[in-house]
Amino acid sequence: MYMSHFGLNAAPFSLTPDTRCFFGVRSHVDAINTCVSAMEMGEGLVKVTGEVGTGKTMVCRLVLKALSDSFTLVFLPNPANTVAGLHRLIADELGIDEQVTEDKLLGAIQQAAIVAARDEKPVVILCDEAQAMPDEVLEAIRLLGNLETEQRKLIQLIMFGQPELDERLSQHNMRQLLQRISFSAELTPLSFAETSAYIDHRLQEQGASPLFSTWAKRRIWVASQGIPRLVHQLCHKSLLLSFGRGKRCVSAHAVRLAIKDTPLARKHSVLQAVWG
């Protein structure tokens, strides 16, 4: 494709999150620090929210990596639809015998958590896409947080979700769960300065010099509204189009065509790009 043309070792704008290419923008670093510090302090329940494409999966993977040496980790990448399904997913991650019946699963989870705490590797459950969980599953999440000894929580939880999770938690029937959330973090869209540095960082990680002019990066920032996933899509298409025309740098024309070809990209005029 265009990688050898631009002197790249690998595709710099893949949509698959790669922790090796992490660029520490402020809201991402704050979210990671919040999660890690809260777990180390035994705070119980943490919530991380962000719009689609703002990097929740990347943050989740980095939190998993940061906690892996000190905690027994249970990662639930997909939302459970039932309480029994939630308990079974957790039991599988904890290595509990699959022959344990549904009515005894919660007790088995508690026993596994007691053993983990005794071994000084307490259980932390990370739930992705939490906004899609039914009310009864969210209530089961809260009840898992009730498992504790006289000194500490047996199970701590981190919920990752879209802004709809905040809407769910604001409902009257969710007030008990909302009260249990010790800390919250929000992943926000990138500023222009962050977007510009992010694009250059991704290219440099793969061995290339900067290929986008400041103006091209500004157009991409305005079109993407600072959403990293859209930044990736626009940069990838811009590189592909520039390669197709034999250009050694990304042209303004290629960026315009990339924006036009991306449904969620914000269409804008030159004046709108100037003002952001």
C-alpha cells in the first residue's frame, strides 16, 4: 500500500488500539491515573465515560496493563444481558469450575475473591460497554461491590461506557449504584494542539517524518471534532489519496476528499477551519 512510499514501518493509523503507540493526551492520562490510584486505595467502584471513538478501549487496555502485577483481573469486553450471564462470565475469568450451578456461582465468586485477597492480589472487574447493560445487571454489579471483609472490598470494579451510561445512572432507580461510584473520569475530544501532536507522534512511531502540514492537520481536527477514531480514518484516507497521486506529503486536496468520503466527518468551509 502506501507504507513504503512514505517510509513507514507499519500502518500508523490502524483502527485497532495498540498500547505501544499510546500518546498521553490529558484526559486519557487522567483517566488511567484515576483508575489505577482508586484500585490501589481500595475505593471500590470507578466510572470512565467517553463518546464513541474517544479511546475507551485504549485506556482500558492500559489500565489492565498497569494493574496486572498487583491484582487478579477480570475483563468483560462485552456487556452481559442477564445476571446469570454476568456471574458466569466472571466465574470463567476466575477459573471457577464450569460445573458449578447457577445458584452457587455467586458464592463461588466470593470464595475466589477471598482467596485472591488472601494472596494479596484482590479482584478487579473491568466492564466495557456498561451503558448497554440492563438495569438488573447494573444492580448485580452494585451487589458485587458489597462483597467485603471487615478491612477491605473483596471485589473492585471499573465501568467503561458511552455518555448514555451517565444518563442511565441519573435515573431514580440507579441512585444506589451512583452513590457507590468513588471516582469518575471523562475522555474528552482532543484539542487542536493535541490532534496535531498526536498525528505527528503516530507517524514518528512508524519511522516517518511529519507528512501533514499544519493546515492539513487543522482541517482534520475540525472535521473529526477531535475524535481519535475519526482522526485515524481521515489520516489514513488522506495518505492513501496522496499516494495515489504520487505525492510525498499529504496534499490539501487529499484531505478535502477524505473529509468528503467520511460520513461522520464534519463538512466545513475554509473560514470555519480557521475559527475551529
